[in-house]
Amino acid sequence: MLGGTIIADHTVSVASRIPDAPLEDRRRNGGGFRLKIRIHPDGPLIGWDLERAPGSAPDGSKFHHAGGDFQEAYIYNGKVLRKGWYIHPKTGERIETDF
């Protein structure tokens, strides 16, 4: 992208925050590794999970080993089956969401 207005400048440690367990599980069992970034007014949120076959996770979704600063809600046919959450960047409070 060229031009525009810079609204923030952040450097975030990522690799050191991801535990070995999901990476080892990915190496053994396959699937996709998702690294997720969410913009929050008080700083960026970093999350991750493993993606496998639909319905393979305990909650009925396809995402395993969710971790980091947030996890999105699991919504199926317009119904929230699992609320999302995020860790507030400044207070450290875990906040549940419907998104």
C-alpha cells in the first residue's frame, strides 16, 4: 500500500509466545496453523490455533489448541455456540464476546 495515514506503530513478539504443544501436534497430526492478528484500540492482539476437518474439535468447530490473546466466537447457522474472548492489552482482564 502506498500513502495513507499511520495510526499506530507496534512491535509484537510472536514466536516466543506460542507454546510447543500446538506446534508438535501440528507436526504429528497435520492440519493448518493459523496465526491471527486483531487490532484493538489499546494495542494489537495475537492469537493462534490449528485447523482440521469441520466438526473435529470438542466444541464442534474445526479449530484446536486456540491460544494467545483472543479466540473468535464459534457461530453456526446464526447461533453463537461458543462465545469468543480476548485478553485486554492493558488490564489483562479476559472479556467474553459474541464475535
